[in-house]
Amino acid sequence: MTMRLVSLGLLSFLFIAAGVNHFVSPDTYVKIMPAYLPWPLALVYVSGFFEVVGGIGVAVPKFRRAAGWGLIALLVAVFPANVDMVVHADRFPDIPFWALVARLPLQGVLIAWVWWAAVRPAAVQADESSGDDHQSA
């Protein structure tokens, strides 16, 4: 259970910090918006808002699962921007190509992390914390 609580704290901090950064440095995020999306600045603010709300939500037990699902949806929704960055790597000369590519599987890792810490059923969490591994003798 301690590892899960640490994970929830880290997730909360990560998403709140990232969301706040959308408001502090919006131009950074506008640059990575795919050209086919309308209103890039508004989308930056909306995604930043939902990152902050999701980060707060995973820290509150009553809202944890809903916030986790919301963060997973957000991570899926922003994935096309990561793909667009790889496809148009020439627009990001200050970012090594390997780093752009590494962001793609990292999105899956983040989704798995959010699911593990915030979304998975309580019965699974209880079994893991009690040491029950469901193996027969």
C-alpha cells in the first residue's frame, strides 16, 4: 500500500505541475499543437486545467477513480500531438529526435501508471496489499 500512496503523491504532483505549466508557459504547448487542431491556445488552457483537476483528484480518495479515468482519457487525447512532433521533427530542432520518439511509449507507461495507482478495482488492490497472490498450493 505504501508504494501505491507514493505513486499517487507523485502522480498528483506531476499532473498538477504540468497543468500549471500550461498557464505559465503556454507558448511551449502551443508550438506542439498539431496544425489541424483549431484554437491551440484554448486547447492548451483546457488541457492544463484538466491536468490540474486530475492531479488533485487522484489525491482525494472519493474522486480517485474518476480522476484516474479522466487522466487516462487526457493522455490518450494528447497522444496525437506526440505523434505529430515525431512526424514533424524538423519543427523541433532543439529536441533530439530520440527524445521525440521516446515520448510515444512513455505515454503508455503513464497510462499504465495512472491505472495501477488510481483506477484498478479496489478488490485487486486489497488482494495485493494482503499478499494474496491467488496461487493454489
